[in-house]
Amino acid sequence: MSDSFFQRVYAIVETVPYGQVVSYGDIARAIGYPRRARFVGFAMRACPDTLPWHRVVMADGSIAGGDFAPIREMLLKQEGVPFLPDGCVDMKACSANLRGM
């Protein structure tokens, strides 16, 4: 994927409000590539630390990130993001609206 794709991903990530989350697919749809959620994941692997990278989760609310998953969960909980009993983010309660981006 091109640097411009990554920059478009990061522009969306930058706008995700405190206490809310978006999915990789949400971002892909918002930038006009609805079938490229996996590529959003590739971009997120190189996401600048200055962006709220922890606010991007899987569509089902599960937290990806391998060794970083516990850190992401901790950061989200500090922001008051609600979790379901199965350990996934409650997407219905805290998904950011990306329409119009």
C-alpha cells in the first residue's frame, strides 16, 4: 500500500475521540476502501506513537496487537471504554461515528 493510504488511515485515527473506538473496517470504509481492513491493519503496525492507536479494534470488539493487546486494553479502560464479559469492547456503546470523513 502507498504512503498516501497510510496517511489517510492516520488522519482518521487522529480524529477518534477519547473514550471511543473504531474498527479497522470502519476506517477502510471511511477512506473509500471498504474491502481493505487488513491493509488498515498494516498501516496501524507503523502508526506514529503520537496518535491514539489503541482506539482501533477488531469489528467484533476484540483487541488485536499481540504483545501490545494488554497495553491497549489498559489504555481503553483508563478512557472509560466499556467491555463486555467476554473481554471485547462494547462496540454498540462506544463506536465513533466516521460518517462524512
